[in-house]
Amino acid sequence: MHRLLMIFLGLGVVPGLSAGENVYRWVDAEGNVTYSSQAPVGAADVREIEIDPGPTDEQREQAEARLQRSLEIIEETEEARSEAMQQRSEQVREAEEALTQAEQDLEEAKRVRPSDWILGYRTSGMRKPEYYERVKEAEAAVEEARHRLKKVR
């Protein structure tokens, strides 16, 4: 109770009291702290507590305006955050699609075509340099796609 009253006093609000009324605090013989709007008769160590009248209407309006602006900023921040997350999700999806396509392209590049063989060496496994260049380019594209995906994640 003591803590609750101190909170109310700190806020300038005490249920049942209006600004300008006196509040008295005293400790009885059993050590109980009491607060009242009426001074006790014959109690020792009675202290009068000054009640803050609280904010003016103008101060209240200013506080409400600050609160409203803060709420607007929070909403704008949440919208921007949500938009950024959507963009990031889209970038991740696009990067994943690009990686899948690059991996498919690599598999296709590795497929040996009849035109990849050096004539006369088919039985010995000699492929044209263009085959190796095609595979190397496809492998580089896969690595680049993996790097982009890692970067956006």
C-alpha cells in the first residue's frame, strides 16, 4: 500500500484527493505508516505531504502530441521493416532460383555431345577444349550463384 501511494503521489494522482488538498503521513505506536487527508489527533511525527497539482491542459496536450508522434514513428518503422523483410525474402527466392538454374545449366554443360569429341579420339576419351571451357564457365556460374545466395541470406 505504501508503495502504491508513493507511485500515486509521484504521478500527482491520489484517488479521492484533488489538487491542493493536504495529505498527512504518520507512524502509529505499532510502527504502521498511515496516509490520510485528515491530520490525526494526538499523533506524534505527523508530516504534511505536498500534492503536485499535475500537468496543465497544455502540458497534457503536448504529451499526447508527443505520444501520437511516437506511435506514428513506430508504425512507419514497422512498415519499413516489413517492406525490407519482403524485399529480402524476394531476393533470397530469386537467388535460390538462380542457383537452381545454374546447377541445371552445369549438368547440361557436363553432358557430352557428339560434337565434343576430337575426331579419331572418341575411343581414347579426348574431348575438345570447348567442352572443358563450357563446363568451367558453368561451374563458375554455380559458384557465383552460391555466393549471391549466401550474401542475401
